[in-house]
Amino acid sequence: MRYEAISPAEWERLEGAEHDRIYSGSSPFFFSDEHIDPAKVLVWEDYCYKQGRRRDRGHRTKRLFELMGVPRLHGKKILDVSCGNGQYAVLFAMLGADVEAFDISPVGVERGGRIAAANGVADRCRFTVQNASSMQYPDATFNIVVFHEVLHQAVKYPNVREETLRVLKPGGIAVCAESLRGNVLLDLARKVTMRGGEAKGDVILEIADFETFAEGFSDYRLETMSLLFMAKRMLQGQVHRGAVRSFLRLLKSTDDVLLSAFPGLSRYCGECVAVFRK
Ligand SMILES: C[S@@+](CC[C@H](N)C(=O)[O-])C[C@H]1O[C@@H](n2cnc3c(N)ncnc32)[C@H](O)[C@@H]1O
């Protein structure tokens, strides 16, 4: 079933409830309580698995951080779109930014407020329930708008691009970290683990989707990454093993060689970061 078969209002209801369940009682990052240690998050490894946990997204997150100027965020006004349980919003506030964050999940937003308070940044990190289709901020408010693993859900809703352009200051940037369609290993893993994915509302993005989102921005850059390295998805839960980590490092170095020798292979990469400048 294609996502268009369900109305945006119905998606909001379905996904809001689904994410309420996911964020209920959740902790930020890999920490066991509400306290975040930014130094530990920033040295998160490229394939940031923690023993026994299913995390593999550090590679693109690390690059997204670089593009945002992390850790030098003092004086930056940041919007974290679809913030989930607020872990990134709180991290950015702890690094000195003034942050607004929203999500359609009331539970996520409530968790975000608690995590902000527990880390002493509630005055610099405000959470609200909103839809990315109609953001409740004045025009030209933000230096940086963050879409961290969000666009694959937000593309189902109208006006997200227009709203992003509206709330960005002139010269400000929207940054986006995502998975991509087209990587054989990732598509295989999706078939096995997600049964296609889209029925749940996760739209598997293509490079063309980013090009469409870029309309109206003055500048746009897409960086693709992870070719053979996407095998990490099939090794989830194994990465605490030294041999597996060595194997993944080898895949990553092989990717570097392959992608610089054959740039056309970049369209088969499994992840990307994108920067859109207003
Ligand atoms: C994969 S999660 C990512 C959460 C967070 N950015 C992170 O990286 O931890 C996607 C989030 O998008 C939210 N979401 C989906 N569609 C949305 C919309 N139209 N407006 C606001 N939030 C939305 C979901 O509730 C969910 O929390």
C-alpha cells in the first residue's frame, strides 16, 4: 500500500500513537537515565552500536553534526523538527544553542521536557506538540533547522518544505540525515526486517526526493555514504565483537576507495546527509 492511500490527518493520528508508545519511558541515546554526557555522544563511533543495542546511525549523524558546526553552537537558534524524545534538542542546548523542538507525539515532547530539565537546559530548550506542516514560529527565526531521520516520515505531509523555508533566517541552513533507496544490502535488510516499510509510514527516500525538497533554497548539497558498509544493518547485535568491528572498518575503507575511484557508485549508497541553504 502506498502512503498516499491514507490522509495526512490519519497518518498524524497513527504515527503520533505509534511514537507515543516508542517514547514512553525512553532514555536519551545510550544512557540508562535522563542524564546526557555530551562528550560521550560526540565520540560516538562511526557505527555507534552499544553492546546489545540496535544502533547503527552514528555515521551520518556524525557528518550532520560537522555540517551544523557542533560542538560550537553558542548563539545559534536551532529548530529540531520532529524531535522524538528530544535527545538531540537537549544535546544542542547543552552545547550552547537556543533550541525549539516539536513532534506530533505528545509523549515524545513530554519526555523531551523532562530530559531538558534533568540536564539543566529547560530555559534554552522548549518542546511543543506540532505538525511540520504548520509550524508555529515567526518567519526568519532560525539559523539551523534539523531533520534528523525525519524526512522519510515528514514527506507524507504537505507544506513541510515551505514551512522550513519560512522559519529559516536568510542564509540559514536546513540539515537532514537519512537512509536512501538503492543500496542492495539495505534494500535486502528492509525486505527482511520491515516488510517493505512504507505501509508503516516510512517512505524510503530517493535522491530525487531531496532534489524536490531543495526547490526554493538558494543552495543544496547532498552527500551520499555507505555502500558495502550498509552490511552493518545485517550485523546488528554483533558489533560488540572485535572481529565484526574490524570487518566493518574494512568495509568502510573499501567504500572510501571504491567511491573515490568510481563516483557513479554513489547512487547505490544507503545513507546521506543533505544541506539546504536559504
Ligand atoms: C524516526 S523518528 C526521529 C526522531 C528524532 N528526530 C531522532 O532522531 O531521535 C521520526 C519522528 O518524526 C515524528 N513525525 C513524523 N511526522 C511528523 C510530522 N508531520 N510533524 C511532526 N513530527 C512528525 C514522529 O512522531 C517521530 O518522532
